[in-house]
Amino acid sequence: MLLKYLNQLDDAVRELLAHPGQDALTQCNECVRVLEDYLETQMEPVARRGREIMDQSLARLPTPVGERSAPAARVAG
């Protein structure tokens, strides 16, 4: 499941970079939320590595996205 959620996030980040807009931003935020929820249920080493990979994907964006960041609405602006 972790790989599935990470791949979905990567796809959402790619889409947001290619087509910035509210729909792409919403999808990216949803992927972050699902991944965060999933990682909360995992053992600490898995959760830590999952968050590291998630952060690497999100680092490609010009402004932060997700619950652990500043307001995400700025990405679509």
C-alpha cells in the first residue's frame, strides 16, 4: 500500500507542476492526507521512510502542500 500511495502522490505532484490549478492542488492535498493517514498506522521505521520519500516528492513544488505546511492555496495562485 505504501508504494501505491507514494506513486499516487508522485503522479499528483507531476500533474500539479504541469497544470497548476485548483483541481490539481486538491488532488495533491488529498494524496498527502491519505498518505499521512496511512503512515500514522505504520511502524516507526516505515512511517519515517515514507515521510522522507513524501517530502522529496513535495520538495519539487514551488510552495508547500499538505497538512504539515503553510496554506496550500498559494500553490494555485
